[in-house]
Amino acid sequence: MPRDLQRLDPTATAAEVAEVMAADGAVIIERLAPEELCDRVADELAPWLAATRPGRDGFEGAHTRRPGALLARAPSSVEMIAHDLVLDVTDRVLWAPKTTFQLHLTQAICIGPGESAQVLHRDQWAFDFFEFPADMEVEVSTIWALTDFTEANGATRVAVGAHTLPDAEVRTLTAADTVPATMPRGSVVLYTGRAVHGGGANTTEHDRVGINVDYVLGWLRQEENQYLSVPREVAAALPERVQRLMGYQMGAYALGYLDDLRDPIRFLRDAPDGADEAPTFSPDR
């Protein structure tokens, strides 16, 4: 029998969360988001979920809808996207010599009635299936529950501890090697880019809705293009910490500069050419 996911409460420290992720590849923090925040995000998402078509293939899901661009479409989601504990955990888990990390994607995932289980995968396979060194964590993913996650309604399934396996062994795993990330509304499951997981089958008559937010090293390409997904006027009104998390910062010493070697944050500030601040080295500076 596969072992179950460990569960922590909102008082857990970033060090405690990161320790569990190192051991298991994933962890649940129960009720980290208050009900009121979940209500706001759900209300803001409702029209976008209604307008979004189901997936294009078996991986995306014939009964699953995935509207993205959450910073523009569901403004309250910023409280999840830039949650202090999540960002602190991400900073601890990602490859230690990094200069920066950034937002990788934001999307709602609505698994509808009749959806089948998603194929097991690693999120970091998005990088052309490159097999990063075993001791190098390049991505941290989160799924926040906007509805209760149950085994019956499609709770994300995780192969606990399989993050240590090479890709060849991962491809031999089946649903029997996984456990469901069941959790009450407002909870979040965090997992590394190496964690083996997949959406569960929804055998109920109700939608399972979650908020998927991922983070990657600053020198990797983002899965969701934040500069095009979020209009400039919306990005300019966000807190600087969030702007830099979106990618309006240098990815390393010389990555992602603007025109005459300026920090890309200047694009949002309409700053004139001239002396510029030094590159920043974490999303919260």
C-alpha cells in the first residue's frame, strides 16, 4: 500500500513544510485560505469557467476546464499566488544556488462529472521532458481547493515518495501507486516538479474546482506567458513583489533585461533611461 500524504495546519513553518516535501515530494496544508477568500475567488472565476471550453485531448480532459490568467481574471487570487508561506517554502525547496524564481502558471482546474483519471506525470516534463539532475528541484506546484477535494470528485492523486525515481521508473507507475490528496475547501497541496501525480476521476455529479499555481527558477521559460496573459495596466497596479514574481525582474545577472540593460520592472514604471537599480535576487525584494 502506498503511504498517505502528510498533513500540516496553517501554523506550520516553511522549514517544516519544506522538510516534508523533501521526504515525500508533496504535502497538504489544511485550511490555509479562509472561506471568505475562497468565496471571492470562486465568484470572480465563475464567468470564466462558464466560458472556457473543455480540454483538447486526454491529458487536458474531455470534461475539464482550465481558464488561466488569474491575476487578470480573478484579482483576489493574488492572496494565494503570493501567499507568504507558499513563497517562503518555494524559496527553500527550489535549487539552492538560484538567483530568482518566478511565477510559472496560474489556472483554475475544474474537473467535471464523468471525467476520467489523468495520466500520471511530472510537471517538470513541460521542459521538453529534460531529466534534470536528481538533486535539482526546478519547480514547485500548488493546488488550492475551492471545493472540498474527495476521492470521488477527482482529488489530485500523488505517488508519495516517487519524486526520487528516475523518469524510466515513473512511467511504470499506475493509479495503485498513488493516494488521493483529499482535503477540505481552502486547503492547498504543495508538490515539487518531480512529484508524480495526476487529476483523479470524477464519479460524482458535481465539479471539483481548484486553483493551480506553479513557480520555477528564474532562468526557465514560463509555461504561462504572464506578460501577454495579464494586461500591462493590470500588472502595473499590482504590488511590486507580485510584479517581480510575474517575471518583471532579472532572471539572473543578465537574463531578461529591457532594452539598454535596464531592469524589466522599468517597463511598468515608465522610468526614463539612465541609472538603474542593481538586479534583484528574490521575488520579495
